[in-house]
Amino acid sequence: MDAATVPSADPIQRYSFPAADCSRIPYGMYRDADIYALEQERIFRGPVWNYLALECELPNPGDFRVVAVGDTPVIVNRARDGNVHAMVNRCAHRGAIVQRAIHGNVRKHVCCYHQWSYELTGKLTGIPFRRGVEGVGGLPADFDMAEHGLQKLRVEVLCGVIFGSFSPEACPLEDFLDAPFVAQIRRLFHKPPVVLGYQRQRVFGNWKLYTDNLRDPNHGGLLHMFQITFGIARLSGRGGATLDRDGKHNMSWAAQGARPEGETPQADAGYGDTGRGDMDIRLRDPSMLRYHKEYPDDLSLTVASIFPNCAFQQIGNTLAVRQIRTKSADEFEIVSTYFGYDDDDAAMRRHRLRKANLAGPAGLVSMEDGEAVELVHRAILRDLDEHSVVEFGGRGPVTDQPNLVTDVPMRGFWITYCRLMGIHAGPANA
Amino acid sequence: MSNLLPLELHMQMTLLFEEYARLLDEDRLEEWTDLFTEECLYEIVSRENVQQNLPLSLMLCDNKNMIRDRISALRQANIYNIHTDCHVIGPIRGTVGEAGYEASAAYSLFQSTQEGETRLFSVGRYHALVIERGGLLRFVRQRVIVDTGAILTLLATPI
């Protein structure tokens, strides 16, 4: 049999990771529907914590939002006991979506199909005509309602940020996040947040091309020309990448700020003949670019990507959590929750809303990401055992990076990904 | 119904929206900018946020310079999917309001690739405030409420 035309029954045997440091990633990982299905079990429902929502979105008992873990719809709500609960939004009876609204306030969740109703803890409490009519019909007498609740997720909350896990094996949330990312969440949520709104983006590419993008600080100063042009973050400026102990999370950071008004841009030799290092373009209204320092440190740009499904973004004063919701091997959604702080004055509120122009699907800094992901996804359709090259910042160990000219954090993601998927990375006989 | 625009004004309003759509579709974005007054608001916001009284937009320009900056960024800095826009604007409902003429209309926006593949990119509704300036109707406010809140790929060119 020709191995090139008959794919292995086990999808992870179809592709090779020739380097143990994941400096080569086979294209098939981004296109194979069987790999995608396996990821739902081993990554999103694996021993990890997925971002679900913010507590401030659920201030009152009965408040709920429907989110997703991978492609599984999940209800996250606050119950009468004051605690946050999360459960799969799928009726234990015939599998229908129970809660059809994407947000709201309810006393209980009722499936419209046969009116089975669930408490906010996920417990099944009501089945119409359970005993039939005059003792005829209905469910068998030994039907145990306690065994037919909504499938529950474990929930942990850190500083008002709600995470959920399908896995009893997931370690405690703070161990999973590790110190730098616990610190970053504490930094961004050091006082009560208030949600300013949502943005959604559908990208027709594999979700891991986006998590790669989040772990590739090197592209920022090359693809996102707006931020180079207006001096928000240049590759030659002060910045870097901070990782957790496994290297699965990444925080790309920069402490640069926009070019002061009136200052002429300096030619930057690193950009070579790309024409991108010394552009002299000015905004007529640069007020949006100002960063009003609001943390004790001088970080003006931080994007903390948590394995597997979210990123906490600070672009100047624009704050948001991005949740990745997978749709298929070829499509994902980014749902961003933008927030400010409860004590923002009107001027700061307005500044955050204006500065939001930099981020999201229409972001002056970020719009290119959607295009870049789709360009790769389209081009790798064939040659699925060819490989992406990941060597900026060097090969070998995955560690903190002292500048932005690196994609080492990408390798960190893939090393953990391979471990959870059961993929052996490295020479076949090693 | 008595505050509906008189027919002559209604026709001018229709022509304004026709010009608005045509300038966008023909990639004459700088000329499109001229349809706004200096003090103006151009905003694209999702129905999801509007319904929840949440202020966040997808695109927000609260003066004409910010619109100019958007366009110059598109021309000089941003990289986005190469496409042609086709706006189809439905009948306009125009009324005489206190601050000017108010106009609203549904739109469909189709995007086509270089290879001639077309997708329905966005639908929604315009909510405009228009005044007369030097004999011409100009936008003081153009608020685009998109039903297609899940932006397909990315949103670069104005709606």
C-alpha cells in the first residue's frame, strides 16, 4: 500500500514532528478533521482550564451566558447559592440545546423540546408527564433524575475571571496558570471591571494558526504596519516574551509607547529594504494613540495567551479577553469581551472606546491577523506532511525571550499540545 | 407620518446614499470622507452590543480627522483581504428631526475576491443624521448597526 494515499487509521500517525523541540510543525495538524475531533477530547476537554467568562457579567443569581469550550456549547451562570456553575448546554434527554438565548436571567433552564427543566446547578428537577396520564405512559418508575443532570464542568475563579475544566485530572487553576500569568490576571483585574461590549470575528482557518500567531511576537513588528508606522511597538524596541514553566502560555510584552508627537522617525536598519522601518506617516488625530499609564509597571502592550483557548489583551488602555471558539478544522470564532474599570471617569471611558479602534476584527493594529491566518490555511491544503519552520529565537529549550524577534513561545504551545495529544515529537526511533 | 421628508428632500437623501455607496464600492474612500461634516460621528456597532446597551463599537470615528486617519491607514499601513465591495441599500426612511434630517435604511454588503468569488459580507441598517451644508446634504452622524456581528475574516473598508 502507498502510505501517501492511504491515511493511517490513527490520525496522529499521519504526520511527523521531526524535531523534539517542535521547530517543525506538520501542516496536516491544521487541516485534518480527525485531528480536530481528537483535539476536542484531548485538548479542550483535557487536563486544562478554559476561559469561560467574567464574574462581572453574572452579577445576580440567575444571570447566564452561553459560551463554548472548543466547539461544545457551555452555559455559565450564577446560582441561588451565589456560586458560578458551568455545564454543557445539551439536554440530558434527547440532546437538544437547552438554553437558546446567549445571555439573560432565568430561574431555571428549560429545554423547549420536552420541557425538561434544570436548576442553575445543572440538576434535573422537572419532567412533564413523568408518571404518564393516570399511571399510563411516562417514564419507568426506576428512572433516576439524579443521574440525568446537565454535564457539569469544574469551575475555578481567579480575580473574577471564570475558568472551567472537563477534566478531573486538571491541576488547581493557579498551578496551571503559573506565577507570571496569575500575576498578569491580578494586574488586569486589580479592581472591579465593567464590560464595555463584545466583538466577534469568524476566521476561515484552523484555530491553532491563531494560537501560533499569539505566540509569535516576531510578526507584530512586520505584519502590523500600523504599529510600526506609529511607533506603538517596533521589533527593535524594548519588549519580550514571558512563559510559564511548561512554555504553554505566552505573554508578549512591550514597553515602548507611541512615538512622541513632533519626533521624526528614525531609520531602523533591522528592517532592511522592506521600506517599513522609517516611514513618516502621521495621524491627523493622534489622541487615540496616547497611553494613560494605569499600572505600577511601564508595560504598554501585553498579550497573555493562556493555553488553550484565550488571551488577555492590553493594547495601551484597551483591555479585553479573547475567547477562541472552534467551529471545525477550517473555522473558528474569536469572541472578545472588552472591559474597563468601574471607577473610570467619563474621559477614560471615552478613551478606551476610541482606542478600541486598534484592536479586534477592524483593529488598525490587529486586522491583519485574520488575513494572515487565512493565507496560511489556504496554502497548506496539499503537502500535509511538509512543515512550518519555527526557529526565530533559536532551537532547543523554550524559555523567556529578551526581545520580540522570536517565535520560541510557539514551540512551547506545541510541546504541550503534543504531550496532551499523545504525539511523539522527535526522530522516530528516539 | 407628517414629519416624513418632503419629496424633493427625500430624493436628495436618496442621491446622498447612492453616492455614499458608489464611492465606497469604487474605492474612492477619500471622496467618501467628504460626505461628512468636520464635526461628525462614524460608527460601526454590532446589534449584540446595541441591544445590551453596551457602548463598544467595531469602528469608531468621532470626528472627520479620525475618518481621514482610517482611510490613510488603509492606504498606507494596513494589510487586508483584497476585495471589491458592493453595497445594496434599501429604501430610505427620512424624517425631519430637531437636529437635522434623520435617515435610516437597510443595507447588504457583498464582497468579491480578485477571482470573482462573492460572499455576503454584512447586513444591517444605517442610522444617519444629515444636515444641509452649502446646498449639499452631509452626514453629521452615520451609525451602522450590523446584524452580521460576527465579522467574516476582518473589517477593513468602511460599510
